[in-house]
Amino acid sequence: MIFEEIENESTESDSDFLPTESEELESEEERNEEEEREAFYEHFLSDSESESEGENEELRNTIGDVPVEWYKEYSHIGYNLTGEKILKRDVIKAQKKDNLDDFLAKFENPDYWRTIQNKLTGEDHVLTDEELATAFRIQSGKYPDADYDPYAPHVDFFDYPDGKLHPLTNKPISKRGFVPSKWEAKKIIKIVKRLRKQKYSKRRTRRVVRDFLLWSNQEKMPKKFAEKKKLAEKRKSKGENIPAPKPHLPGHEESYNPPPEYLPNQREIEAWESIENYDEKPRNFLPQNFDRIIDIPAYSRFLNERFDRCLDLYLCTRAKKRKQKLTKRKIIPKLPDLEDLKPFPTHEMITYKGHINKVRSISVDPTGNWLVSGSDDKSIKIWEVFTGKCFKTWEFSEIVYSVAWNPNPETPIIAAAVGKYVLIINPGDSILSVKQVNNLMKKFPLVIEHENFDENQLEDENLNENLNENENLNENDILDRNQKIKQKLSQLNQLDNQNQKNPKKSSTHKKRHNAIWKSPKEFLNEIRSKKLIFQQKKLNPNNSNTDQLIEKLQIELEETEAHDNHELYYTKEDYESQEFKFTTKGIVAIIKCTNIVKSLTWHNKGDYLASVSPNGGREAVLIHRVSKNMTQNPFGKSKGVVQCVKFHPKKPLFFVATQRHVRIYNLLRGKMTLKLMPGVQWISSIDIHPGGDNLIVSSYDKKLCWFDIDLSTKPYKIMRYHSLAIRKVAFHNRFPLFCSSSDDKTTQVFYGKVFNDLLQNPLIVPVKILHGHEYPNEKLELGVLDCVFHPIQPWLFTSGADKTIRLFC
Amino acid sequence: MEIENETEEKKQTETVQVIFTTKYKEYQVIETPFEIPVSLTRYGLSEVINHLLGKEKPIPFEFLINEEFLRTSLKQFLDEKNLSSEKQVTLEYVPALPQPKQFNQFLHDDWVSAVDGKNSFNIFATGCYDNLVRIWKSGLYKLKGNEIEEKKPIHVNLNQNQNQNQEQPSLILSHHSKPIKSVKWLKFNENISNQKYHLLLSASLDEQIILWKISSNLNSYSILTKFIGHSEGINDIALNPKRNLFCSCGNDSLCFIWDINDKKNEYQNQEENQEENQNENQNENKIIENNTPIASLRGHTQAVSAAIWPSQSSIYTTSYDYTIKKWDVEKQSLVWEAFSKNTIHCLHYNQYEYPYLNFESNQNQNQNQNQTRKESELLLTGHSDGIIRLWDNRIPSNSEESCVIKTLFKSHTSWISSLKWKPNSDFVFASGSYDGSVKIWDIRTKIPLFTLKRNSEKILDIDWLDSQNLLTASADQTVKQIILKISN
């Protein structure tokens, strides 16, 4: 093959390089012929030039082969040989024809219609008859030449002298076809040399396409195919490639020898044949049985079927089915960047140390400068927020379960739940500014009472001292003392009676609770009287005169104390001992409830105070009005063990959380409006968003539920992030933050933004877990007991069982 | 053979050519380049300098390359900065700040919240949470050269001192009804009716600022003026350079500017009148209540935490509302403000020549020098995240925080409570924090030079007595004197 090609290529070039003798001879003849031809042309050219010069010497315009219009603006038209302008009027005589001349010519000149202008020379030309005839013929689509016969018989340009037996030329075959080519030999030698040197590259050989597996990836396939395949795959991955609908695969019935059950019976055949239209037939063929493949006849509807298939391919609408690639990460909603959610508390900054037992409850003053804490060490302390300095301490004989600072900055007083007592405490001049004290005086007349009380207290103390002095005297005075005691007790009884009457008078509606308001003066007198009795007993164990009285009083005391022995300042033992230790200074009012009060909540306006004693039965929730020394019981019967209550920040709504449910009461109508079902076992605390439409509920079974009150009675979101019971939840007043504190020693801070747009769900993002508190000992797994946000800054206070309060900011 | 090997090894160790320069004339060495092994640290370099100086007692030096302290070996430093070790390196050296040592402590009855002192008078005042202002003039150690000399107590009985083995305040001023938040010496040895008095300002949570008049021998005191105007507690007071005005900032988010002199003149007149009347009752009747500040700066939305009055016309205040504001005093308007991301608790300004230059005759020369020094106007703020931020206020900007903050100093773990530039220094400052530590910093390095941590009680205030004496007031009820002393 190769050899042949090379030979073919070389045939023509051969003659150039290697002219044979005969060729030399031929070329000589050709040369002679050419010389003759040149001589002839030279002669002819010279003739024609000389003729044209002679004829058109003057008339000729020299502008060349361009329209005369181009020279419209000029007076000349080209230049002659001497360089002078050839004027237009010399060349074109009737050149200046205006429309009038043209119009006149139209009537005067009989040849006007056959006159045309030569655009090259600008001359008028009258068409001859012949020219006209030619023009007409062209117009009518005929051959311009009248003589031309398109249907003339075909005459070959050469003759066949001997019929058609002989070739066109009678040239004898060239000799060189029989002589081996010299050039070829050279080329072969060259190739052989290269082959010997093994330099002959494979590139020269023609590439042979081998067989390959089109659909395999590993098989090496030619580049061209690989690229095509890649492209196809790329399209496929992009979803651009839509596969053609797959044709129906043949089943058993389409077999040439189908099982007998597929063969139609006579009736079926008739039914099939009765349908005329092929499209309406249940299938487009009848199953038939043939013994051999060779017996199968040609399929008459083959073309129709192919056509239908083509129709399917291009008419069938092909929808792209996009498969979504879902990964776990993609499904999880994208959390906003933490930097955008700042500020929120991150680091522990100040530790407030001073309590000697677990700190149950904390509360921050509305100005953000003071912190009050109630502890199991039976004391209340006030701290300066910015330094951690303890400014004040009150000590009692009962555990302080709850403290709450009045949220109204104009009435900065503290409510504290100490045992069965709810105390209203005036933080005092050392903490309040002058303005605040003045405000307080205006708002709460109680405070004034307290101011007066200080003097009384002094009197009392004097009296007491006198008594003590008396104790040092002889027993002769005991009678006097008894009288004094009698007097005092009678006074006290009167006071008590008054006291019990007063609330009855003030509240016109029937009394539904046993809470008693007492001024500190009355309270102190009570204490003193009790103390006196016990002292009496101790001093004169055998004095028969006093015994009766004492017994009576003791019975009374025991009756009043009933079952549990909750006293504000003294235990029974304390009464019997001589020690005086009470810090009543600052206490404005004392409300004695029937059960241990565990939680306190202020209304936002700072007048109403709700107290919760979970075991109180129908007196579990009491609402106290501080400005009027009044207590109300909003509920006639108990709905369960009340855990905590909250006032709505704006509307007259009241939230009561029992163990399983949160009920919302309308205080104006006195009816329940909504019952939220968090689905938890035991609610520990609730808090309401300052906007009022959202609520968070924490439970002892580690759940934190977010409610959208307008949305549903079921939680919008349940968060289980703590490993132990959640004790407290709190919202921030200004920043979109809330937190939950738990027994697992951590407090978790969340970003919880509520949008004004009703359609947008609140955005809740956990932002920080705050560590810091420790277990007081290994056995007691009590972590963070209370958490409160700073009213202005994005700071968080937490109190723990490890006796400390911590500030995170 | 062995020797040869060693020399070869020495040849192999990398060296770098350095030039030692210094601004201290007494420590200057020849300015010829030295070949120094790269592995040397500042200790080794210090030895080299000491060797060149031929000092008997070696002095520790700090080394600066391109205005940055060398804290690692030369090689590490060069590697970090991508500097070639083949080029010549200019090493500036300064004598190292001596290791601070605590020398004496002054016991109080309660937390000490404020301290202000001046060593040239050997006196300092403290404000305490027990509502008392104490003046101390005994027990301060003083440096004379490199020796520490104890100033003998002047007015306190020696025997008593020995018995109790603790310092007693020379004078206790009581009038405030709530804890003191700030004390500032106003003037020393001021002539009032031919007697020399010290004047002291104290601000308290009881919404009052009291101007005390203390006789120069610390025998007696009286109240000159009460400034009442704030509706909540006062956090800080700042005196103007002329010391006739001061600015008070309170929890009620207001700053008031008060005039001292007017009232004082009135008082003098009154006093003269009274002297004419020969009523020598120096009772409370004499106290003037000044209820009218000459100006108020409104703009902060929360409690103002600190203020500083570096030049006659401008006041800087910081607040818990995260802003620093610069005020024009004469126009009573805001010049610019900068925003932070945390509450700011304290600030200090290094242009602010803090104590008493205007009335100290022996420092007049220094004063002139200092007035000409206007290289840097840098503002330090201490934040609730324990980070000290250095602001360059020559680029005032309201837009972005980052373009103003120059450096962050991170080392404290709790609130910064107090910041003070070292007097007569462009670079060194001290900071006190609630984590109980006092740190001394140089702005050319981000690591504190020294950390002093005695206990975990909060540091509430610090003040430089002079450039080598630092007083720290803390919640452990003491004021401590710390001396930066060259260790022998």
C-alpha cells in the first residue's frame, strides 16, 4: 500500500527531476511553438493600439471606467496627454439638459423613447432596431441571440474515425511506465536507512482505530470518543441531557412462539379485528404462534411503528426531574454568625462572695446598680453590682426563698419571702439616692410609717432594757413585772385585733385568705412579748403566780404557731435564750401567710406583688397591693401545685404555672383565657418576653419550651440542651437574649429575637454555655439556682449552691 | 584537633551584624557594628552591653528593633519579621524597667476605692467604702538614688507605730454619708488667709463632691465647699490643667463642670467678714453649698464611668454605654465619639501630665519640657472584657472602631478598674484589674512587662506617686506601695 502511494505521488514530480531524452525533445518543440505565438500577439497588440489612438484622439475622456456622474460638479472630465483639462462640452455636446429640455424632447423627438444615456460617457444613444429586439428578447426571458438554437442536435467536438472502438488519442504509451524510477529508488533507500536506524516514527503510519468498550471507563478509548463521552457526562451531570423515553420492551406475547396462555382465543381475535383504528386497539398486534423463526412473515406495520417511535422521540414532552441532593448539613438551617448576635455574656467577671449557704434567689435593681440576694443562710444581702461589695445584710431565722426588686425605678423597694412571711424592705438611704427616697415616700405611705417606727423601736428597746434591769432586781418586783407583762399583752392583743380588723375593713369583698399585714412595730412587739414570756419562765421556773399566765400564753403561742414553727427572727430556742439579734431596720411591712412562700413576682408598675406558696392549697397564689396594705386571693380553689406566677408586662394578664400547665388569666374579667400545654412533667419556672407575646417555660425534666402565645398552645420550640434539671429561665429586658440555668452547673445563653412582623417566626440561636458554678459537695448535685439579666447591660447574674453569685459579661 | 573542631563549629553558628544605639547618654557605647550570634536573647545582649560599658554592677537592658521589644532570641525575632540576618540590625537599648516590689501597706477598715498621691509632698489620700477620706503622710518609702530610704512618720507617735506595727492615717476626714468613689488633690500649700492649706476634692456615692481644706501640717481640716447637683452617685472627677475647674461624672449619665474659685472667693470674703465679726466658730455653718455647675455635658445614655481633662478645652469621658466622647468645654458640645463593644470603666491620657505641675516650683523646668513634648496623643481605655485598648485620637472617627484603636492589650482576666500612664513616660503605663493583679505595660510590646499579683482581691484604683512609686488600692482593705527599684 505505502509503496503504491509513494509511487503515485512520485509519478508527476519524477518528470521534473528526471527528464528523459524523449521529453527533452518534446520540450524543444514546445519552445518553438511558444515563440511563434508570442510574435503573433505582439503584432496584434501593436496594431490595436495604433488604431485606437488614431480614431478617438480628441473625443476620448480619460476618466477611466467610472460613471460620468462622479464628475457632475466639475467642468472638465479627465486630462489629455499634455496635462490640459478635457472640457465636458467638448466631449458631451448636449450635456446640459434640464428638465424642460427633457420634456420638450419628449414631444419633439420621435426617437425619445429609444434614447438612453451612456452612463460611462454621458452620451445619448439611440437604440437600433437590433438592439431593441435583443432587449425585448431579454425582457421576455428568451435567449438574447435570435440565431441561437438551444435545441440543436449535439455534435461531439471530436470524431470517432472508427466508430467508438478507439480511444480519444492515439498517443503511444510512454516508456517510463516500464522503467523503474530512479527517484523512487532513492526514496526507498532513504526509508530503509531510517528503518535501520529505527528512527521511522509511528506517526507516519496510519492510525488504526481499535475496538474498545464504549461504556467502560477503564478501557482506553481514542481521544475523540473520550472527549465526546466526557462532554456527554458533563451535560448529564448538569441535567442538560434528557434521556429519550424508553421503548416498550417486548414481552412473552411478542415472542414468535409464545406460551399458549398468551395466545388469544377466537373471540379475542374477533374483538381485536373489530376495532378499526390501530391506535384504539389494546395492542397493536396479535400474538401468533410459529414453529420456526423462518416462518415469521414480514411485519406489515414496521414502518408505522418506526414512525410512531420517531414521533415519540420528538413530540413527547420531556420534563426534567431534578433530584435534590440533600445532606444532613444542608437540611440544618444556617445559623447566623455569632459576631452578629453580640453582645451577650461570655466571661465570668465578678464573683460576689459572702453568703455561707446556697443562694436561692437574686434580683437586680431597675437602675442596674444594686443586686439583692436571698440565701439558705437565712440572710438577705445587697451588693454593689460594679464592685461586688456587700452593702447591707438582714438576718432572719428562716430560709430566704425569694427576693424581688420592685421593677418600677420610682419605687425601689424589695420584696422578700422568708419562711411564711413576705417582707417589704426599704433598702435604705445608704443605697437609694435622695430622689429615689423622696419618690418612695410619696408612693408608699408605708415608708413613712416605717420612719415613725424607728422611734417606737427605740422606746421599745428602752422598755426592754428596763425589763432587763428589773430582772436584775429582786423577786419582789416580779409582780410588777407580771402586771407590766399583762398590760403589754393586752396591748398586743388589742393591736392584733385591730390588725385583723383592718384588712377586713379595707377590703370590702369577703376575705378569702388568711394573710395578715403587720407593721414592723406590731410585729416586733409580738416578738418581744413572746420573748418576755419565755424569759419569765426561765427566770422563775417555780413561780406559781406567773406559771398560769405563761402556760396560757404558751398554749396560745403554740396554737398560733399550729403545726410548723416558722418564725421570722427567732426559733423557739432563741426565745428561751437571752440573745437579741434582729435587724428590722428597713423592713417596712410584714405579711404573714399561712404557708411557706417560695416565689415572688412584682407587677411592672410596682404596686402589686404576687406570692406563691406551692403547698398553700386554695391560698397558693396571693396578690398583695403594697400601697394599700391589702391582700387578695384571686383563685377560689386550687388547680394544682402552683410553681410560679408572672404578670404580663403590658396587658392585665396573669400567668400561673402549675406542675404540668401554664394558665393565663385575664385579671379584668376574672377568667382563664388560655391554657398552655408544654408537655413536660414538672415546670420549674416561666418568664415572659418583654413584648408579651412569647413565653419560655423550663422544667425539671431538662426541657426548655418556647411558646408563641398567639400561635398555639403547644410549644413553638423545645430545647433539650441541659443534662440535668433546669431551675430558672429569664428574658433580658432590652437585648434579644434569654437564658436557662440548670443543676448541671451551667447557664446557657440563647439569642431569641422576636420580630414585629407576625409572619416571621422568632429566631432562636444558642450562643453560649457559661460555666463557673460548682457543686457545694459531691453528694449535693445542685448547680445554678437562679439567673437574672442586668436591666441595662447584656450581663447575666447567676446564683448557685456554691454560695456565690457570679456576674457574666 | 579538638580545638579546631570547636572553632569550626563557631564559624558555623550564624551571626548578625548589629549596631547598638541608645538615647541615654550615660549608657552610650561605640557605634561600630558588632558581629553577634543570632541565638542571643536580651539577657545575652544585656551582658554584651554591660561588658562594653565596663560596669561593675550589671544593669539589665531591654532591646528594641524597629520600635518593638525583643522578647525572644534574635533569630526568632528576625524570622518572625522576615528580616534578613545578613543585613545590619540596629538595636536600640534602654535600661530595663526595674522589677517592682511591694514595700509597705496601709490598712483600712473597708475596701479602698480611690487613691491619689504626690511623692514630692510625700502624701497621699485614700477614699474608702467606710465613707471616710484618709490622708497618709507616714510610712511611705522613698527612693534616693538606688537606695530605699524610709520616711519617718512625722505626726504619728513612734511608740504607737512600733506597737501596732502598721501605719496609721495622719488625718481622717468624715462627712460623706456613702462610700467615696474618687479623691483628687487640688492644690498644695495654697495660701488662704496667710495660712498654708492643702486642698482636696472627694466624690462619693452620696451625690456630693466635697472640697476639703486641710492645714499643711495635717492638724485640722474643714469643708470649704459642697458641690451638689448629681441625682445619683458620682463615679469620677477630673481636674482641668489650670486647676480652677473640675468635671464630675455620675451614674445619672451626666457630667457637670464646676468652678472652684468663685465660691472660694466668696468663702474668703465670708471668712474675712466673719473674722471681722470675730466669730471663730468653724462649724458647718460655714460650708458653702454649690448647687450650680457652670456647665453640664449631656449625651451619654448610661452612667459615666470616668473622665479626664487633658487640655484646657477638651474633656474625654467614658461611659457604660460603650462610648468615649470628647467634649469641647467652651462650647459645651460633643467633638467626637468613638464606639466600643464593651462597657468602659476607666481611661487615661498620656498627654495628661497628671499631678501638680502648675504649682511646683522645683519642677517648673520639667513642666516646660513636658509642655513642648507633643509626640503622641494616646488614650487608654479599660473595658469589661479585660482588654485595654489604645486609641489614637488624632484620627477621630465616628464610623468604625477599628480605625481608631491602635493596639489591644490582652492579659487581664477581668474588668479593668484603673489605668494610669507612668509620669514622664511615653510608653509605660500601669493597669489594675478586678482579677487582683496590677500589670505594668509598655505600648511597644503586647505582653505586660510585669505582673503583680498578691491575692485575688479586686484592685479598685491605682496611682503613680512618682515615676517609680505606684500605689494600689484594693478590696483587701489595703493600699500598697509598690516601688520599681533596681535590684542589686
